[in-house]
Amino acid sequence: MNDTLNDFKVTDRQTFIKFLDLLRKDFLNNPESWENKTLPDFLEALSAYTEDIQGYYDNMKLNANADKADWSIFADILKGAKIYE
């Protein structure tokens, strides 16, 4: 299991918890890589990315249905909100 945010695979609730810890550490250690540094900006991006994530999956030819979310989709949404404009 890779402990970097972008390579970490979320498969269940326990790995999602570990992912959240990595996300927090990423914000603290790499704030320059975050487009949305305030809670209001992050939540706005979170909402927008949640709306658009199916397009990302389709464009990347990933076999994922955002309407039937699982723990990995929640993680993808949070990663996307980090940089989504």
C-alpha cells in the first residue's frame, strides 16, 4: 500500500479513514499544491467536483458510476476538490 495521496487506493471504510489522514497531512505539508485552501473554497469545489466527477470518469475511460458511490469515489471527490476551480 502506497502512502502518497495520489497513489493510495481506497477500497473500504478503513482505507478511507487512512486516506483522510493522508489528505490532511498533504494539506499541512504541501499547501502550495492546494488551489482551495479555505473551508468555503474547498466546500464550493467539493460541490462542483461532485457534480462533474462522472465526466472525469468517462473522459479517463474508467469504469465507475458516480451515482453508485463507494468509498473510492468519495476519496476521488475529495482529491478533486483540492485543486478543482
